[in-house]
Amino acid sequence: MTKADLLAALDAAEAGRWDEAHGIVQEDEADTTACWIHAVLHAIEGDRGNARYWFAKAGKLARAENDPPTELAAIRAALAT
């Protein structure tokens, strides 16, 4: 998954286009950043169990209780480095 793909997924998620964002991140379930975004999308949907699965897969389980806007900002910051 390219950085551009991940940023497109973030843009879609922040704009409330969760289905679009979900479609992007599902393209590469091995990419840890895609998994992190995927986790946040499930948190937004209220599916905490599925969100925790994706947080764990991303290696970010400790972040599972953070609010989605905080997580999206953290992902964007991580991609900026």
C-alpha cells in the first residue's frame, strides 16, 4: 500500500466517507498503517470488538480506547515522518 493510498483513506475517513476509506484499507491487510486506519473505522462504527482486532493487528492495541479523531491525527502525523 502506498503512502498516497493511506492518505486517501485518511482523507475519506475524516470527511465521513467511511465506506470509501474501508475499501482502500482492505486492499492490504498486511500493511500495519492500513490496519491502524481499519481499526479506527470500526471504532467509528461502534464495533469495538472488531476495532480491537485491527488495533492488535496494527501493533497498536494500547491505543484502542482513544477517540477516533485523536487516532486519525496520530496516523496522519506518523505518515508525515
